[in-house]
Amino acid sequence: MTMARSQLVDLDVTRYYHCISRCVRRAFLCGEGFEHRKQWIEDRIEMLAGSFAVSVCGFSVMDNHLHVLVRLDPGVADGWSDEEVVRRWLAVYPPRLLDTDDPRIMQTWVDQLLKDDALVAMYRQRLRNLGWFMKALKEPLARMANKEDECKGTFWESRYKSIAILDEEALLATCAYIDLNPVAAGIAATPETSRHTSVRQRVQHVRSKGKLSELKAAASGSVAGSFAAGRVEQDHWLCPVEDRRSKSERGGEIKTGMKQPGEIREGMLDGFSLGSYLLLVDYTGRLCRNGKARVSRDVAGIFERLGTSAEFWGQRLKKLFARARLLGSYFTTDPARLRKLAEQRGVHHLNNLVAVSGAGG
């Protein structure tokens, strides 16, 4: 039975959600001569990441569906001034008659909207809402595609699927699954050559900064390399993989929200570098292509850090890729966590996305 979105998206449970949206009838509406639409979607995701109080942690745009992993940052929106709220909303939904390139006209529109406190409050709420983020992503792209096709009708399936991510290993598995979708589908040979994915975005950004050597050093466990690679992530629009904030800074993450320019941004994983993530994705990609991969000392160290093993990691990812559709509204590697949540909800059980018994599962 489909779960109400209001019950699934619960900030007291998790701030991380894996959203999946499919083209109608699974038609290849972004493939077979329409691959340029994938860039439309990628550009729109980047724009929304800079406007909403939502951090984009991963994405992949496929021929007939879209994956986006997001973190909800409600404290970010709480810290915006009313004028910033209005300007962000106008960036997402610019009125047809508004010339956004003219500062004077733009200021006039902003001043007019600021007179309505209720309207500003509504905009603020929408800019921190997952449903509005997905709506702002999908609707304009559907209109652009229909205009190109000179037709009317539905482009996306009406309801997107959202999966609540409940623990660190599940978060990493989701990131890897999303980034490796083109590899698993046979569209790309390696993760870094997978176009329209977050992993390629991250590698390209590091390359543009001339920091590939530091990234490789981070992957091999170098503290200095990890620090340098972590700094490179700070000015990228994707959410940093590594959370390099101090413990005191992490304590107020939901209330205080995003840092000021020049300060350290909130990342996803404490002490887990971008280099380590790319090493893990490369290892997992080899599993997808060949069914087996060598567990190097560095990869073994990653699994030890996660409290799991190569065997359980491989089983979990293979189960994910084996399914045509992901079933379940939650993803955790700790069944006890889900049982406790079910008790709190007053239900018999909640469906876990992947169930692998044994240690680490």
C-alpha cells in the first residue's frame, strides 16, 4: 500500500531521501535522439540546489527515469531574510513579464512582494519542502519537452517515489547505486565517464581545480590529501561527501543550517573523504561489470570503517541493481532501527528496501 508522503518525510527520522521519477510508460523520452534533455534536467537540478533549502547529494539522469538523493536543510531557510526568500522564489518561478536582468525592475518586484508577510512565509515553507523541490524540477522540463515534441500530455509519472535513508552505510550504498546506474545499464564503462551523474560532476570539479593528485592521495588514506580534497568540495554545488565540521558545529546543524560564505559546509559523512568514496564506487563498478572485484587494502579499510564487509556490501548492491523497481519506503542496514521506528508508528512492520541477514546487514 502506498504510504502518504506526509508520513514518510519526517525530519525527526532522517533528513536524507532518495527520489525516483519515471517517464510515462517507461518511455525513453530522454534517450533515442533526445539525450540533450538530460542536460536540461542536470542544469535544473543545479539551479534548484542553489535556490532551495535542499542539498543535492547525488543524481543520475537516465533515458527513462531520474534519481536524486537529497538532504533537507530546514534551518537554512529559517536563516534567510525575507528579501532572500523572495529572490530565491523568483529565481525558481520567474514571472513572464519580469526582466530579471534589470536590477531596478527586479527590486521593484521584490519590494512589492515583501509587503505580503503571509506570501513570504508561504514561499519560505515551499523552499524547504521536498514535494515543491521535485515539482519545481519536473514541471518545467515536462513543458519544455512537450513544446519540443509539439504535443500535450503527461511527461512524468504523476507520483515520484521517495525512500527514507536511515543510516550511514545505507546512505553510501544509495550514493553508489545512483552514480553507477549508467554502468549497470551498460551505457558507460566506468563511473567517471558516466555522463549526467553526480560522480562525474565531482571528478570534473576536482579536475578543473587541478587537484586530482590530492584526490588520489585521499583515496590511499593520506590525511593531507583528504584535507585538500575536502577543501575542493566546499565550492561545488553538490553536497560535500566529507563532513569536515567540528563536533560543536555539527551539534546545531538543523537549527543553524548553512554556513556563511567561506565557512565549512555541512557534508554527508564524518571522516569519509571524496577520495575514499570514489575508490568505493570504482570497486562497486567492477562488481557491476564483471561480477567480481579485488578487495585492496584501501577498500578493506573502507569496509572496516563502515563496520561491514565486502561480502555484505556486494550482496546489498547486487540486490539493488537486480530490481527493475525499488520496493520499500525505507533503507537501512540495521533491521533493529526499522523495528523501533515501526513500534513508534504503531504499525506491525515497515518495508526495508534491501534485507540482507547476518553481520553488517
